[in-house]
Amino acid sequence: MQKVTIIGGTKGIGLALAQHYAQQGRQVTVWGRDESHVITPQRYEFPIAAVVVDITDRTAYQHQLAQLVSAPPDLLIYCAAYYEKDDLSREDRGVRERMRRVCLEGMVEAFSLVGAAMVTRGRGHLVAISSIAGLLRPETTSYYGRLKRAMIQQAQVFQHALGDEGIKVTCAIPGYVDTARLRELNGDDLSSKPFVVSQQRAVAEITKAIAIGAHQVIFPRRMLGLARLLNRLPASWVIAIQNKRSR
């Protein structure tokens, strides 16, 4: 039975992916920091194991990774994310550190350790869930967007480093996905968010890319087109547009 581990798999897209693979009969384990979301088995429709771990607790996270390396999964999906608006991240260094730790450093650690174990075994698949925000120019996007850009770049590094060893690496780059967290951040009003897709659509796009071993999947295509357009505009225009939409 294929083993699937999803880091950041107790909410949103991560949980939807976990349920998808559990429904297929895979042996699925999700990692998350919120015990109320992790330790209640009845909240999962299909059998899913769960691990409580906070990525920002380096000692605890590295301990769990060491255990995972001893028996690596066939598929590792890094879906953990932490987002706060730029005004808060600028004022609070701790917020920036947490965002950096969860959105980037935790992924690099997991891919490095688990990827090495997969190489020893001779097979495996690493998947990173990034964001379309990572495709915007650094000078026009948020701190979160810059971290997601670095995540895309790191996925490419692992593709180059592990591809010849038989390890697949996929980076999913979605636009806005209709999750509880996105609604929470926007007062349950997504009217200002262009081309929002459902969680079901996101799962279908990501799992298809995984199945065929694609290096990247970017969706929806209209969001990619918008990102390309914004990257052609002067930076001051893009920033003004974003400020207007965030009001």
C-alpha cells in the first residue's frame, strides 16, 4: 500500500488531498500543529493517521522528520503555510520569522531529509504547494509572495538535484482557492479575489500533476495570465492596484 504523508494536512487543501488519497486506499498520515484538528479521528471521512507537530518548534519538527526518514513515504506533500498581512509582518519580527519558518524553511528541511531517504530506497515523490503570488516580481508582491517565490525556486533545485536519482518533484502553484482560511482573512467575502477555484478543482489539478509526474502545475490559467500581465506593468502601478483591492 502506498504511503502518503502530508505536512500541513489538517485543514484546507492539505486535508482535501488527504481525504482524496485515503479514499483511494492509500495509507495517509497528516501533520498539523492544532491538536483540535489533529486528534479527533471522527472528523475524517476515511481512515487517516495524524501527528501533532509545530513546524516552528525546530526540535520537535526535526524529531518527527527523523522518524519519517526511518520509513519514508512514497509521496510527501508539503502543504503547510502561514499568512499574515504585510502591515503586521513589518511590525512584528516574530510574525515574519514564523512565516519564513513555515512557508520555506520547513519545506527545505523536509525535502532534504526525506528526499535523501527516498534516494537510498530508489523511489519517491516530493510535492510542494506554493502560490501564484510567487510568480509576481519580488518588488510588487508581499512578504508571503516572496516566500512562495523562494519555495518555487527551491522545488526547482530539488528537481535538478534528485531527478537523476529517480525522485520526482512537483510544485503546485494555485491561484485563490475557496478555503475556510481565505474566507476568514476576507470576512467571508471573496468578491475581490479574481478567478477563485473550489477545493475540489484544486485537488483535481494537483493530483493529476502528481499522477503524471509533472514538474509544475499552475492553475487556473486565467490567473497565470493575470500574473503575466501584472509583471509587464510598472511596479508602482501594480502596487497601487493591489492596495486598492485590499481596502
